[in-house]
Amino acid sequence: MSNDVTSTDGGASTAPPTRRRRALWVAGVAGLTGVVGLAALGGVAARDDKPKSDQVSDAQPSTNRQNVSDAGGADEGGAKEAARDDEWSGDDWSGFDDRSGKDDKRQDDKRDEKDRTKQVPCDTDKLIQAITFANNEDGGVLELAKGCTYTLTRSQDGNGLPVITQPITLKGEHTTIGREATAEYFRILNVGPGGHLTLKGLSVRGGQTLQSSMAADPATVWAPYSTPDRSTVADPAAKPAATKAAKPAATTAAKPAAAKAAAKPTAKPAAKATAKAAAAKPIAAEAKPAGAGTAVPLVEQPGFTDGAGVLVQPGGRAEILDSELLYNQSGGNGGGLANFGSTRLSKTTVADNTAFFFGGGIFNAGVLQVDESKVKDNTGIIGGGGIANGAAGIFTDSVDGGSVWVYKSEITDNETLGFGGGVLDVEGTTTLHYTTVSGNTAVLAGGGVAVADSQLTLKDATVVRNSTAGVGGGVAVIFDSAATVENSKINDNTAGFFGAGLYNEDSVTTLRDSEVVGNRAVGPFARGGGIFNTEGSEVTLRRTKVAHNFSTLPPGGIFNSLGGTVTLDDESAVTANRPTNCFNVLDCFA
């Protein structure tokens, strides 16, 4: 990831904060990076251009609308708009006067909102001017023209519209704000510290930020954290790379507990040292003020290319209601939205967006609420095809995830070459409540959901028909994570290696009143079609059913590595799995 950060005006900060991170350790996936060739990268990176019967271009809406650009007025009614120019002159802007009274606060608030409301004609220059005046006059409500497409052709500091620094509402009806397809690269909207943006009834589309000049691919990002790579770093005279690459993943995941325990004391420090050495920090980061020490910043900072559709900076707020974030492409994180502040999406669709790093649809490092919304058909190249809460380190330290709550929503048909086809969490907290995660794809791990050093809650959730060539077709819980699955379904997912339903690595997972049914681990070394639990990990099942799962090698139900712990209560059932039900699980009939 770029180490540049976005300042209040959308530009790059000259002194990004210095911070120390724990290196992300993803064990048990040795050999997986060899499964995936880099030739797949170009195909997925261009996926947002795949033909669809109902897809339209960035600059062309699907319905008949007025089209304007910031170079001129509307196609029709130009004379009428010109006649209104006088009310848009700087001194005549009076829409944001504070006229609140003292008799009845509620009535005065409504009157104040009405007084602060301004009609914005179908003219992009007028929209830019209106936002500028609103920033200067303590905010306001801007009612955009119905059925209009405001087409942006130029930018300032990488932003197509002025940075939002006050409480500003943009209201539309079948209204689009988009970037001209042939224009320079820039994002559409940027909410600065102290700004509060509300979008209602708008489509934000076609934003595009410049791709990093330093290429990264998922195999390179995740490989340093696999078991053989860590042992190679700890002992430079260890096996040559060719021998390491040829080692089957099955032997790594199923090796005796004593061998893994012996490797653990040196493995984690070696991984951390490698990650730190690989982080190419700019010289500015080394010039710490006296007494600065190694203080960790309270909040994460965005990169210059994060958030192609909407960027919410630390201290900023956004509410996106009854709207769309479509066809945006980020050169960093967050194709549709990158949130580092506080954001709520309600009854909103986030679709067909791309991020070259994390969070094809949405990237979060703040507080994010998604309710009654759809996140679909997005691509995050490195991880988090639909939603990424945090990010593993690429060129710099990792980005800690924040808090994500998804309620009564659908996360479908997203994809990544790395971890977390639907949802990825890195050092954060994610709750999926009454939410469906389906049809997502991850090449390496976690077709539906992948969490690392995180807290995951699935409540009344459905994780179905997701797939991975690696581990955890439905859910992958790794690296000191804690997961709770309650009254949920993990069904009909597919994996090429281990844990088609659930893969649990160095973590603690509890399933209550749930089911893991019909999952398939289909690779030549595949086992644990329902659940795969590694050494030192814990899985507890209470009133839970594991049934009709399949794997190439036994067992098809639950595989518990030597040194792992799987606990079944009397009301749980493991049955009708093929070729067998269990391995190394007490009170389970094989």
C-alpha cells in the first residue's frame, strides 16, 4: 500500500505517522501460492469491464437523463439556466443563513433546514459552486436536479468535487454524479475531518484513482506468512526454494503437534522481522520529533489513492441512503468506498467496483454500518472482494481494521485472488447479522469470509455457495481470531484443500444452534469437508449439525489435527458425511 496519506484538502501529507504493527501470520496454507499463477492477475484486474447485458458505461446512465459536464450547461434549457445565474453569485448566496428561533425548537429546525435548502440546476459547475458555498456557510441541503447526470471532467488534489468540510446533504432522484470516462483519474467525493456528508437518491459512479507504480500480487503478499517461508527466514541455510515450493500443503497442515510446537518460538518473531524489513518506509517517516518514541496513532490514515467513489477521512462522517456506488476503481483500497471515519450505508447498492489492493466494494478502518444493502460483483485483487475491514501489509505496515456491522444485507458474487472473497477482517471486529454471504470466490482462503487476528460474529447469517482453491470455502478463521457462529448456516461451500465449510487455524471458534451442511473439499489432498481444525486451535459445537459434507480424503465431516480440540455437546450431531464423519474427535462416531 502506498504510504501517502490524504490531508484535509485531499492532498498528500508530508509526514505520515510512524507506527509499529504485528505481522500477520497466516499458517497452514503452504503450497497454495504455488497453485495460483500470476497470469490470473490481469484477468481479474480487468473484471469490472466484463460484458453484461444490462451494464452501461461510466458516463452513460441506464435511463434517459439530462447530461451535463463541468465545462458547460445542460443540453436543453440553457437560456433558462443563464437567467438564474444572478442568484448563484457569491454575495447573493443566502441559502445557509441561520434563522433558528427560540419558541419551538422542532419547528425551527424544520424551518432552518428549509431555509438552508438550495435547488441545484443540472449544471456541474453550479454543483461545484454550491458545495463551495455550503462549506463556507456552515453547511446546507442541496437538492439536485431529477434525472440529471452531473459529469465531472476535471479535479483538484485528486477530487472531482470540493472536499466536504461541513454538514452537507446532497439529495437527488434518479440523479448521477460521475467522472467522464476519458478524464484524468480522480475520486468523486471526499469527506474531510469535521465534514458530514449525506447522500440520498444518488448514483456515484466512474471514479478512478491512479494505480500504484509498485505492482503487488496476492501470492507475494501472503506467501511470507506461510509456514515454510517463516522457517526459511529463521534459518537461512534451510531448504532451497524449489524444495519448499514442492512441499505439499497437506503435509504442512497435518504435521505432528510436537514439530509445530518446536517451530513456534522462532516462527513468529522471524515473520515480524521479515515484514518490517520488507516495508519500504519513506525517509520522512524516519524524521521523528524528539521524544516521539514509538507511539501508535489513534486512527489509521488513508492512502492518496484510497476510495475512488467516496473517501471518508478520520474525523469525517457519511450517511449514504437509497443510493448506488457503481463502476469505481481504486488504485489502492476501497473501490466504491474507503471509510476511515464513521459511515452508514442504508438501502444502498455497492456493485461492480474494483480495488487493486483491499476492499473491492468497501474498505473500512473506522466505524462502518451497512443495513438493508447489497454489496455485489466487486473485486479486491489482494483481499476482501466485497468488504475489507483492515488490510495486511504490502509495501508498509498493515492497516488495523475498525468495527463493521452488517445487518439484513446481501454480500454476493464478489471475488479476490487473495483472502476473503466476500468479507475480510484484519485486526478488527466484524458482525454479520441476518446477512447472506453467497457466491463469492477467493483463490487462496476464505471464499465467503476470512478473518485474521480479529473478532467475528455470525448471527442469524447464511454463508452459502462460496468457493476457494485453498482453505475455508465458507469461513476461514486464522491467527489468534475468535469467532462465534450463532443460529447460522454454513452450507454448500467448496474448497480445494481443507475445511470447505469452516477452516480454523490458531483460533477459537464456537458454533451454537447452527449447521454445517453439504460442503465439499474436492482437491487431491482435500479433507475436512465440513470443518478442519489445526493444532492448538479450538472448535466447540453446541446444538449444531455437521452433515452431508464430502472430502477426497477422510474424514468428510470434521478433521481435528493432533493437538487441536473439538468439543461436541450431547445435542450436536455429526452424521452422513463421506468418506467418514470424524478424525480425532471425542464422542463422534467415525
